[in-house]
Amino acid sequence: MSGRINIVQGDITKLAVDAIVNAANSSLLGGGGVDGAIHRAAGPQLVEECRTLGGCPTGEARITRGYRLPAQYVIHTVGPVWDGGAYGEANLLANCYRNSLALAVERGIQTIAFPAISTGIFGYPIADATRIAIRETLHFLANHETPAQVTFVCFGDEVYHAYQRLLAEAERETGEKDESM
Ligand code: ADP
């Protein structure tokens, strides 16, 4: 399963994958961080299509075309704002990954790239957010043949190293299970 996961550093708007995921806000009308970068790179038609969607609740996902992006589609998902952890944040963040991946399956998307949802302006602790991302993605891939490839795009060393560590841990655990069988 972990062979279907890539971890890269860089700008998600440059990736020529079938779909990039946007860490959007619930209006879907653009914002700062990765959301702003995606809207700038996609051009004004993206916000026009987003306007027709009528927003998106936290944890859910919506899909649009990618317009001027190299990616064909944008999957917009709304992560939780971190508020100390007692307000269902973990479950909402897990839903972002599950719902984005489910939408990808529905549309026949083979390659998808995620930013580290909620870890910027929304303030989710990086260690916890990346653990949820890896756990949910591995679980989803174990039960679905697509997407063939999931890329985690890291903006900065802290996120990159967190993903590397978690994926290595997951690989060790699977290896141990295989050996004991
Ligand atoms: P949120 O509001 O969900 O926290 P942000 O856009 O503020 O969303 O941040 C989410 C993550 O995306 C952060 O780790 C941030 O560093 C990263 N990020 C910001 N710009 C880009 C980009 N162009 N490509 C990939 N990741 C990005």
C-alpha cells in the first residue's frame, strides 16, 4: 500500500496529476495559503465554477475542473480549524481525506496530490494532522484499487519529515505483520 504513496516537497499547483486537493474554506471562494495559490494558478474561471457550488461544510469535499492548472481537477475540501482537539477536529480531518479519496474514485482519478490540510492558517498540529492523513490514506488504499498514486505535497521541512517518519513506521508495521504470517 505504501508503494502507492509519494512524499514530495514543493508547490502543489505545479503538479501534473489528475487531481490536486485544495485546503479550502467553507465558502469555496478562495482564501490564503494553498487555496490562494491554487486560485491564482487556475485563473478566474475556478472561482466562477466554485460560486455555483454553494459552499462546502467542514470535512466534506467538492470537485471542479482545474482550468489553467496542469492538474485536470481540483478537489476542494474544508479542514477543521484547530481549537484544542476537543471539538471533533480529528474526525473532521479524517473525513477530508476519506471524502476526497471517495470523490477521486467516483471520477476515475488515478493520481491525486494532497497538501497538509489544516496545518497552515487553521493551526492543526503537524504531527497529529500528518498521522491522520497517512492512516486514512493507507486504510482507503487497502480497500480500493484507485487512485493508483497518492502524493503528499509538503511546503516545508517539518511536514516533509513528519510524513517520511510516519510512512517508514507504517512500512515497518506491515513488514512485521507479513513476517509473522
Ligand atoms: P489551512 O487553512 O487548511 O491550514 P493552508 O493553506 O494555510 O490551509 O495550509 C495548509 C498546508 O499547505 C500548510 O502546510 C501550508 O504550508 C501548505 N501550503 C501552502 N501553500 C502551498 C502550496 N503552494 N503547495 C503545497 N502546500 C502549500
